[in-house]
Amino acid sequence: MKALPRAALYATLLLLAACHSTPQQTPAARSTATSAAQDALWLDRLTWGAGSADLAAVRRQGREAWLTEQLTPRTAAALPEAAQAQIQAMTVSQQPLVPLVQQMEAQRKAADAITDDAAKAEAQKAYQQAMTRLAREASARQLLNALYSPRQLQEQMTWFWFNHFNVHQFKHNLRAMVGDYEQGLRERSLGSFRELLGYTAHHPAMLRYLDNEQNAANRINENYARELLELHTLGVGGGYSQRDVQELARVLTGLGVNLGDNRPKLKPAQEAQYRRDGLTEFNPARHDFGDKTLLGITVKGRGYAELDEVLDRLARHPSTARFVSHKLAQYFVADEPPPALVRRMAERWQQSDGSIAEVLRAMIAAPEFEASLGRKFKDPTHYVVSAVRLAYADKVVLNTAPMIGWLYRLGQAPYNRQTPDGYAMDESAWAGPGQMTTRFEIARAIGSGSAGLFKVEGEPKDRPAFPQIANPLYYDGIAPRLAAPTQQALGTATSPQEWNTYLLASPDFMHR
């Protein structure tokens, strides 16, 4: 790649340094009138980056109608044919979870059984490569949906919920499970929180990740119980104690994972209590049937039904409404969301029995939401996806590997947060000098057309030339709200490629 002129590079690096502070909004952005630029800012917040089609729809039908379609989709999401073809060709899209995991488990066992050291090492390597390929397919599917799904708010919420109910791909065999886990979150992302909570509590990815398959009567493992209270529902300071963690762990005993087709040997009195759903198993022989006291209320020891009772209670708890509403507002509005906004969201949560769509609607309608537009710093995923959406809105990328690689470099790769708290959502986590330098390099790769997004295996080079970012979306939705320093820097560009790079590396583009 030809190096940028020294003066131009210096100007761009100055812009990157300015990203450490929130850009001043232009008069167009501050106007109470709903201009195209303001609508584009609104879409930047609710989508993975404003697109021409979305902006045209909002301008034509109005925000309320567009939002209603996003919150209550009535038809299946139709991706462009080239994107849908890539997804349909994936193993994670073709094979259901149970046979896929069992197939991989059989491959692992066969490799481990080989006695010749060299052959064993080669077979184990092949198994690891196959597992990694499954996780990469899931990552590619996530990115293709974020780039091209017309259900942009659903895709935002899919990412949010995966991060909220985080699992790490490299624990046990989760690389074979993350695609299914994420797809289930996608299908429930705008429904009820109780349904989401129940889904994650019964998915083998969560049970394996937080070690609940090791949780049994008289051999308590508190890992999942603790995170269920601290991270998934009530939150720190939500009114629970260490005793509650212990009691919830007792409720969760016996809930685990069975990767095979075998059924445990049970006493006749336990047979009726046994449950099996896919890879998830409730084994009554491992359950503590004693009464428990959780959050000051007695939970009668009766087996599997205890879990539903407890999940109902946690989903409807006022602390859960406050904690998750705060987290939603932090993701969509501000690093430190206005307390009054969070309070109104929590009230709507309790009024609607945890309807995610209703809570989002209350948040989006709030004046605090509109006032925050253009001020929320993009985390790496928002930056990468929005840059590609702007650059190649009408051309479906054929190779998401560069995007996955960028996210690894930026520290926010899909399914790769080791700890259960998920990736940070505040600016301080993503605005360091190293991060900014890497973002500049990504901006230059995308802006110059050398990113490799269209390089298909077996073909010598990328198909399209550099992107034409100075398009109608730019002139209608972006240019009117650019700060003066950004406009000045763009004016110094000596080629369309440099101009693209400057825009994608600007403080204005770093915010949504």
C-alpha cells in the first residue's frame, strides 16, 4: 500500500487524538427540527451504522413507523442473496446443535484414542481446526447479519444480550455451541426478559461455561448461581447476600449437560423427575431436594420446578429492572446514563412484565436519548461494522475474515471475552492511543480498498476498487453535521482514498 503523505498523515493523527473528547455538535445536530442529518444520527444509534435504505425509509415513513417495524418484525429477515448464500453454506446453519456437538465429540474421542503419537497429534490438530472453523462461521454469520439484516435493532440487541449473558468460546467445546446459543438469543432479543433468562439458564453453552454441570447435592459449585444474581439479573447492590448465592446454587443442582445419548441410571422414584432437552439434562439424583430460602422467601424442594419459580422471581424483581435498564441505557445512551431515564425505563419494565421492546420504546422516546445522539463513543464492533456499512453499502463482502481479524486486534472479537461480565461499554475501555492507531490503520485499509473483504479463496485479488464513500448518504446525512476540523482535514486529502481514510478516522465517525 502506498504510504500517505507525511503532512496528511500528521493531520489525520491529530484527528485521532481529538477522539479522546466528545466532538462538539454542529447547529444541524442540535436543531430540534428532524433533518436528514439528525435522522442519520438517530439511525447510527439504533443500527450498526446508518444506511441509505434506512435513512430513506425514516424520511419517508417517519421514525415511529420505522421503529415499530424494528420492534415488532412480522416477516423473516431477508438478507441480500450474496450474504444469505454465505450463511446457508455454513455448517452451523445446516446442522442442529445436538448432532453437530455429538459429531465433534466423536471426533475428539477418536483422536484421543489413537496410540501412535504423531498420528494422534495430527488428529487432535484436525479436531481443533474443525472446532475453530465452527466458531469462525458463527462470527462470520454474526457480522453478515449486522451488516445486511434489515432488522438492525434486533441485531444490535443480539450483540447486547450475548454480551450480557456472556460465554467464552474457548472453554470446553463451546466453539461448537456459540452459533446456536447466539441464534437463540437473536430469536428472543426483542421479546420478554424472562424468556431470555430461561433460555440462557437451559442452554448447554451457559451451563458448561459457568460449571453448573459440576454442581450437585453435597458438591456445590456456586459459579453460575453467583453470576446469575450479579451479572444476569439483580446486579451488584441488588439486595442479595452470599447466603442467597449458596441457596440458588442448591436450586441449580442437577442441571447440567449430557453430550451423549445415554440416560443416567435412576431409582424408580426419580424417573418421573428426569428431564432431557437436547444436550441439557436435569438429573434428579444430583439435585438437592431440601427446602431453600432465597431473597427471604422459601423455595420448596421439589426438583426441576424450583428453577422456573426462581427465574420468575428474579426476572420480576425491581433490582433486575433497574440493573438491566441501566445497562441498556449505558449501551444506547451514555456511559453514565441519566438516572431519571433509567428510572422511567425500570418503571416501564415492571409495567410491561419485562417486555424488552417496551423498555426500548420508552428509552428511545425519551428526550435524554435525542440529546445524546452523536456523543456515544463507538466500541470496536460498532466502529468496524459501521465503517464497512458506510463504505460498501451496496456490495456484499465476500470475506469477513479481515473484520474478524480487526476485532481481535482491537480486543473485542466475537465470543472471546474470557470473563462472564462481557466486554466493557464505556469509552475509557476503547479510546487509548494503541486503539486509535489501530483504528487509523483499519480506516486506511477500508478507505483504500485494500482490506481483503472481497478476496475469495482461490482468486488472486479483491474484486472491487476502493469504495465511493462520498455518496448521497454522506451528503444528506453526514456532511451537514461534521465538525469544522474534520471538514478542514477532508479538504487536504489529495486522493479519494485519502479522503475516505480521513472520514473513517475522524472523531465524528468515532461517535454515534
